[in-house]
Amino acid sequence: MTAEAAGAAQPGFTVIFCTGTHCRSHLPVREMLGTTVRGCPHGMSVGTACLSGLTGCHGDASPGPLLLVQRCTGTDRRPSGPTRVLGPLRSHRDLAMVCRWLADPDTDLPLRLDPAARRAAAARN
């Protein structure tokens, strides 16, 4: 498979992170997401104002940043699943796990970072 064909076969994503003043974190969110996106042919990151209306973030009282992620197909970038809220990111390790999962969707993401998966798992029990 050519490198071009391999890139077209890779799924894409858009990850949205807050740049609001109350969401400032000790974590290098912008930098690590930027590195991840540069390594993914169909990845995109978007910095935006406060996400509190979309994610339930509690601003200064939040235990860590939240991200919105939309997986999509490769070159045509059609959504391939629901938008997911990830976090809160409490540590550098949490952020690294999310970046790894963005780059490789077959990587497991801990339930504590994926509230929708956590709720689904609880409903099954």
C-alpha cells in the first residue's frame, strides 16, 4: 500500500478544546493535541471559547479540561459516530492517553475519561 493510500485509509477526527481564561490548565493541551494532529493526516484541532454550555464544564471549579471529539472518515471527513465529551483530564497521563486514542482509535480509552462509555457500562450492570 502506498503512503498516500495508507493516509486515505486512516480515519480522521476533530477535537475541540477550550481556550477560555477559566479553563487554563497546567496541562499542555494545545501543544500535545497539536503534535497529535500533525501526525494524523485527517486530524484537526479547534480551539474555541468556553465549552461549558456543551460539556457541562464547571469553569474554575472543574477538575480538569474537557474535550469534544468527532470521529470522521478519512479524506471526505464525514462523521462516523457521535460527538463525544472526553475528560476531565486530570493529569499529563490522561492527556497522553487521549492523544494516543486519537491517533489510534483501536487503543482503549479508560472509562474515567469517556463519560458516555462509563454510563453505558453502568447501564449494562
